[in-house]
Amino acid sequence: MNDSTISLPWLVIRQDDNGNRYRVGRYATRAEAQKIADSLDGRGHKQLYWVERIGQNGDAARA
């Protein structure tokens, strides 16, 4: 499998204190993305982290 065929439909999103949102990373499974989001959230910063899935049309939907 090469990079062009790998599917990474799960995103970890971070929202800062000012409401700005950033994509932290893309992951193959929801479990993997949730593990990263939980790890980052557990650091005690004020940022909010969550997981979203990219749909077939490229839009992200909160999971």
C-alpha cells in the first residue's frame, strides 16, 4: 500500500481560547484519533480537543 491509497478519515481538531480551530492530525481509526485527543486534553491546557470524521464529500462531521 502506498501513500496515495491510505485512508485517514479521522481528524483531531483543537480549538483555542479565541475560538480558532486547527487540525492537529489525521488518523486511520476513530480509536487512534480519540487516544490522541484524550492525551492532549489531559495535559491541562485550556484548549478543547475533539474527533471528527471526514465524509466522502470532504466535509468533516463531529463524532
